[in-house]
Amino acid sequence: MSNMQQSIRDYIVETFLFGQDDGFGNDDSFLEKGIIDSTGVLELVTHLESTYGVTVSDDELIPENLDSLSAVCTYVTRKQSASTTSAP
């Protein structure tokens, strides 16, 4: 498990599962498993923006980017890569 993946998992467990890691899988849907609701997604986005220096636009607030641990890590990595390649 990458450092980012562990860090985001830790945030989710502490924030949404009250410290009780139920062993959710990396590809488990947050919404389907009841781990994070729609308001929680916005909290997660705020955390990602402040922790990883990415900006999440409204059109990126989709399950493909934010509905599982794997999807979130892939999304953040892609955003970070895009910002470093577009920087002067």
C-alpha cells in the first residue's frame, strides 16, 4: 500500500468510521458500503485539496474519481502529475 493510499485510508477511518477500520477494500464503493455519504465526499475533497495541493473542479466530482480508495489515489496522482507537467 502506498503512503498516499494509507494516509487517505487513515483519514477516512478516523473521519467517517470513528476510528473503526472495518477492513473495507481498496475498490469498495464508499457510497454503496455506506462509508461516505454525499456530504462526506465534499469533506474528502477539502482534505485532498489541502493535503495534496490539488484543485477538484465541479465536473470532477464523479464516482469514477472519488468513490473508492483506489479511485481517489489514481485521481490525486493524475492531478498532481498534470500540475507538475503544466508548471513553467
